[in-house]
Amino acid sequence: MRSFPRLLPLAAEDASLCKQWLSLQCQPDLGEPDGVASGGLSIEWGMIVARLIMRATIDQQITRSLHGLRSAYRTPTDGQAGWYHFLDREEPGVTASAVALYIFQLAGEEFEYSDAVIDFIYSQRSAAHDGAKKGWAVRTTEGFPLVEATAWVVRAMVPARARSPKAASSLSAGVEWLISNQNPDFGWGSYLGEPSRTFLTSLATIALVEAGAPNDPIDKAQRWLIKAQAANSSAWPAIPTPGHEPTLVHTSWAFEALSRIPGALSRDTSNGIRAWMMDRLDPAMMVERNHVEEYDVPYCVDASWHTFQNSIPHFAGPLAASSIVATGGNPLSETILDAIVHVVDTQQSDGTWVLPRSPDRPSIWAVWPQVHLLSAVRSALLPTEDAEIQLLGTGTALLRVTTTAPRLTRRLILGSSLDS
């Protein structure tokens, strides 16, 4: 049986709590799991107990990250409220503030000062350039809007649109800007006319799907992503042109985007993509060899042309693992479990992780991919605290989750992944 020396310590109090939970939630005719109190578990009960303790561990890691974000929240002047991507900097930025709100969304919590952050983001919407619709800029493009900022704003505004007029207005404006900046080839570059890229097309597609945007631009994006897949491969490169090899991180982004579109991928195709990713996923690999995606973005302000040298850090390991789990992969496979162990072990005391290119400064870009993975695994393990497990036999259990509709039952295969 696989052991979990760091991630899943079975302390006496844990065993006692698990015994109580199992006796209340599992089928009465199964009886009590022998040996729980002493820590000696059968494989079947061990799998269930491992799931419970694993969820508790993940909860702790996510809570630590949220505490770190709360500590890094800044309000330097009236009207400014949020985060900069380097969390030790005072002046908040639009993209980092949107990503931080999205992290709280992933964790299932609402930040207590989210209205102030929404007001700040709303106030930063760019003025129109050459008649273009308004979007959001990054700090260094002098108000010139880009997909890199606007798509994150859209994702951050989704949960608050029903209660906040400014969130609803920002969401509507962001969706409109993204649609108007979709390229004629149906992909997205940084703005209309810039070369379409896998990362930006995936990010914009996910944002539009989460916002409930019209089907037409999403269907077009689906066509671009499928066409951009590397020939004779289940993977994607950064740009679908000769000389660009498929990467784990771009495959993760494209796979997650397509998986959000009903019917975009067949079961066999999804299985093939997951298999390609699993073959290349090193649990201890936070980033791939070329972990930063760099490209120049020309932009024009007041009839003067400038160049934004974009540099995006990609955390391939956590993004790939979360994509695998979110699309139906086994969260208890050895590779995924080892990836979680690595994320847990490398979290710092302030709730952040190291950004390789700036190891001495905490960054939002090193937080969200890890929380994304932890949240995906937590949801797959036990989606809610009142979830119930019924053991059917070796390797198989039923997971029941209380919803507003009648009970939803889902079958989970657990056994082989826990064998050493």
C-alpha cells in the first residue's frame, strides 16, 4: 500500500475523527473499519481515510495562501485597492488584482474588500484608442488594452456581477472587447492583428465561457485551437507554426479551454491528451526548461509606437496536473499525488511559492497555479464537506454530494493508484 509520510500523516486524533466520520457516513452493513484507531488500515478503508486527511491538508495550504494575499492587500491612496504582481510592492495593478480575486474564487471564498478592488479595476478601464472598444491595459502599456489583462478581469468579475453594478459593467465591457479583438483566424494575440497564440487564445476562450458569452466567438476559438494542435500529436505548441514544438504548459491551457466547451473533444481524444501529459509530467517540475513565454507587443499611443516586451512565467507542472484532474483524470494517481506533495512541501510560510526568475520576491504568478491545482484536487476528492462515501469493494466507492437537485452520485475508481 502506498504511504503518505509527509502529505497524509495519520495521527491518532485524525484516525479517531475518520472513524467517527466513517461510522456515520458509510453503509451500516460494512461495519466499523478495523484498526482505524491504531492506524492500521485495510487498503479499502485506507483509501477513504487518505482522501479525508488529504482534503484537510489541502484546505490548510489554500487557507495559508489566502492569508498571505490578505496580508499583501494594498490601499496606498484613495481609489487604489488591490495587489501588484510582486506582492511586496505598494501600488496595485489591474491584472494582479484580478488574478488575486480569481484565487479567492478558486478557493470558494469572497474577499472581504472585493468591492473596493472591483471599484479600482472599474476605474482603470482604458480609454478608447482609434475607436476601439475599451478593455484593460497592463501597467507598462500606457493605457493600451491587451488580452493579457482584459481576460483576467473578465474571469474575476463573474462571481460579483449579480450584486455589483460595476462588476457587471466591467464584465460586459471585457467580453465585448475580447470578442471585438478576436483575430480573423479565430485566435487571439495580445490585441486584434497581433499573431494568435495558444496561451492567449485559451485564456480568452476560458474567460468567455466562464462569462456565458455568445457561442459564436467560442465556437470559432474551438476551431482555432483544434487546428493549432501539433501534427501527429495530442499536444499544442506556443504558436502553430513550423519550428515550435509542443509543450506541456500550452497543451494544459488548450486542453482546459477545449474541455470547457461541450462536445469539443471526444472521450478518446481527451484520454489521448491526458496520456501525453502524464507521460511528460514530472511531479517535482514546477516549470519546463523554457519556463518564461517571451514576445514583443507593439502598441500605439498618441500616434507614437512603442514595444511592450511581455514575459509570462508559466508553471507547467501545477497547470498540467490541475488540467488532468479537472478533465476527469484520477486525482489519486501516483504522479498527481506526488505533484501535490511537491506543491505542499514547497509552499513558503507566507503562503506563496518561489518565482524562479525572481526567487527573492513573492509574486501572484507563483501563487495562482498552485492554488488552481489544490482546488481542482480538493473538488475531485470530496467536493463538499457533507459529501458521503460508500465503499463498494476493493478499488471502488460511491461519492454522494448534496445539491439543490436530488442527490448526485458519482463513481470513483481508487484502487490501483494507491498500490506501491
